[in-house]
Amino acid sequence: MADFRASVEAARTCRRFEEDKPLDMADLEWLVECARVAPSARNAQVLRFTLVGQGPTCRELFSLTRWAGALKDWGGPHPGERPTAFIVILMPEDGNHVVCFDVGIAAQTMQLAASSRGWGCCMIQSFDHTAVPKLLDMPSDMKVALVVGFGVAREVRKIAPMPADGSFTYWRDAQGVHHVPKRALSELVAARY
């Protein structure tokens, strides 16, 4: 069995994809199937998922998203490296904070599942919150919780030690490798009893 920590480390956010190798609707259904069997608060299972495969809606949805705010000299994936599919996670309009836990659980489950197949995933909260629901003709009692882009990963992503200045901003090196700084375990454990 593979080391789970290594699986989590490999499932870094991906922002560049192999656009000529699209995921199909069966791939998206498999990702949602993985999320479907994950834990849910009170087992209420209130989330819904809109699947967007490659085509005009995918291109329009991409245009309504914003990517990698920390990379000031990069405007997002260029043609040829954009996601080939999206899964939009919907939550009840009147959903409370507990439902947000379900969103995180579902998104992380799909990210780990995608990584297990060599696919990349990017969870996107920076999107046009007015235009996306209109584009997807959403039910009026639901709202978009998260837009998640998928595709065959094109970029290398690596964990890096937290710099001395404590900056948690990710960066790319001259070879285009995406580095994500993480705090040491010793900084995160508040107490031991």
C-alpha cells in the first residue's frame, strides 16, 4: 500500500494542465463518486455537483475564474494548459458553517482521487459569483461553494520548507517548478499531554 502522507504531498494544487488530454464525463462522475462516499456532517449529504466537461461551457467557466494571486507576473493558465473540466460544488443557499466542512471534505477527497490518477486539481474560490450561477443555470435554493478545475497535470509541484521570514507565498523557480512552503511540524503542535 502506498504511503498516505506521500499521497497527500503529491496532491498539491495544480494550475497548468495538458489541455490536449481532456478528462471525460465518466472521469468527473468517478471523482464525484469518491466524494459521495466521503464523510458528511450529520450524514445529511446536502451538497450537489455540477459537472462541466470540455467544450464551450468549460471555456466560459474558465474565463470567470481567477488564478494564482501570489504569482503577480502570471495571468493564469495559457491556452494549451487550461483545465479540461470543472466540478462546481453547490451548497444550500441557507447552509450553515457545518456545510462548509462538507465542502472541504468533498473537495479534498476529489483532489486526492484526482492525484491518484495523475490528474491535477485546483480549488478556486476566486470566481465571478454572479456570472457563474447564471452560466450554470443553478437552482435558486443553491449557491456555488467552490469551483474545482481538473485535468492531466502538466506542472511539477513540490513542498518547500518555510523561509526564515515566515512567508507562506508559493513561487515558481526558473525551471517552472511550483514550490509551496509549509511550516514545520514543531510549529504546528500547540501542546502534548
